[in-house]
Amino acid sequence: MTEWLAKTPEPSLETEPFWAACRERRLAVQRCADCFRFRWYPRPMCPFCQSPREEWVDVSGRGTVYSAVVVHQAVRPELQDKVPYYLVLVDLDDAPGVRLVSRLVEYQPADVNHVPAGLPVEVAFAEIGEWVAPFFRPRDPAERLSAR
């Protein structure tokens, strides 16, 4: 599964809590400890109130596809047998303003070139070498590849 990454993540001081939660199969998002607004991407200062105080909040991992792209061109030769694959921008249900970019897995639409905006999804963690990464899959089991 490591071949899915162009390179492995390099956690920073700001992103390490995110990756630590992923290792525990939890999705956590940074939130300002003063104005309580979620901030994504993780950063040392709140872009809304400029507070340096932060907290990490576990979220359900449920969301909705805001936008999607179907990747047909392999970015590396070892990915040639993996295309097409789907990249999605997901609005998280319980973290207003947070949109995560990730892969859509366990999904094969009738039209291979289309992933519908508004598709309800949930987080699905996958081991990638020594890393655990959050991907998304359809919330409805009937829409998953494993159910067909």
C-alpha cells in the first residue's frame, strides 16, 4: 500500500497530533481553545482570533463529498495498475469549515469517470507501511465494492 504515496508524511509540531490519532484509528481535528472554531490545516495560531491556544477534538469521520476528481494518469510507473482512482474533498459533518482531501476507497461508480458531489462518506483507516492514513468510503454499505 505504500506505493499510493508520492512520499511518506513528515509530521511537524502542528500535525503530529493528527498522525498520532490516525495511528489509533481516530480522526482528530485541531480547534481553537478560545473561539472554538476548527482550523484546518493545523497551525500554531488561530486564523480567526489569533489565539495560540489549541485543542484536538475527535470527530466522527462522517462527511459528504464536496468535490471529486478521477485520476486516470499514474503519477509514478508503479501506480499504473491502480488507475483510475478517486480523490475527494470531504466536508466533515461535525467539524464546520473543515474539508479534507483524501482517496475514496471501496467505491466503483457505474460511470468510472464520475463521483457524485453530496455522496455521504465515512473515514476508513489504512496502513501504509508504518503509517496509518485516513481514506473515505461510501457510508451506505450497498455502494461499497465489498458489498457487490
